Amino acid sequence: MPQGKEFRRSFTAAFHPDFCPRRERMEGNQLWVQHVSSAPFTRADVIQLEELLDRRLQQSQARETGICPQRRELYSQCFDELIRQETIECTERGALLLMVKDEIQMTFAVYQALNEGSMAFGTRKAIQAELGKADEEKTITDLEEENRDLKKQLSDVTAENETIEKRDEERQQMEDKKHNEDIRFLNRANEQFKNKLEEIIAAKTSQNFET
């Protein structure tokens, strides 16, 4: 930014109609020419400016808080008009206000860059988190499927063990039954042998007495 007299000279040229180039635009077949006004301002002009600002804020549906490009642009235009009014009365004061505006704009640009950087960083983190979430969901799905397979294997093994235990129990029951039958058979055979032996002994004893 120019300093001292050079700055004031360039600043005056920027606002004075003799040095500021006019703006021209065509709308249909009509040519519109815009000059920077050097008309002095009054208290009524300031009040009208405030009312115009409020009306345009409402028309543009600018947000009252947070970052809002529409609100920032309207306030910037309002500030430019205030600088113009002050420059007409005092060039130095207008130049100082312009320096303040430039500093505010540079500071805002820095904050905007930081905000955009943080938003980009946040977006990357969100994407990474989403990808990580997808990986976690896949891992959970795989573990659930593995768990179902293990439960099925356990069920199959349990059923097989129950079948084996039932078969062993039936075989044991059959063996016990056969063992008991063998014992009863042997007991009967022993009883018959004992009775037969007693009959033989009794017969021999009877013969001995007769003799």
C-alpha cells in the first residue's frame, strides 16, 4: 500500500470523479454510466444508508451470525460508502478508514483460508472415519459369520457326541443284560449240578446203609 502523500494522492484519485474512471454498461439498447459521487452527505443520508442496509440484508436473506457472503458483501458496500463520505470531508480520515478496511479484509482472508483448511482437514478425517467404519463393519460381519460357523460346528459335534453316548449306553445296557442272563444261567446250572450231586450222594449213602 502507498505511504504518506503518495497514498493520499492515489486515494483521492480513487474517489474523486475527475480522476476515477467512469463505469459504463449496456442494458438492452440503453447505455448506463456510473460516476463516483462527490456530493456532501447529511445526517439524513446516513439514516437512509442504514435503512437501505437493513432492507437489503432482509431481501438477500443474509444470516445474522456465522459466515455469510451476502452479509459480508453488503457491509463492505456500506463501509465503502462511509469511506466515500468521510473522504469528501477529510481525505486523511478517509485514507485511514481505507487502511482499516484493507487490514480487516486481509485478516478475514487469513481466517477464511484457515477455515477452508480446517474444513478440508475435517472432510478428510470424516472420509477416513467413514472408510474405517466400513472396514470395521466388514470385520464385524466376518466375525459374525465365523461365529455362526463355529456354532454350527459345535452343534454338529454335540449331536455326534450325543449319538455316540446313546449308542454306548445302549451297548452297555445290552452287555449288562447279557451278563445278567449269563449269571442267571450259571446260577441255574450250578443249582442243578448241586441238586444232582446231592441226589448222587444220597443214593450212595442209602446203598451203604442197606449193605
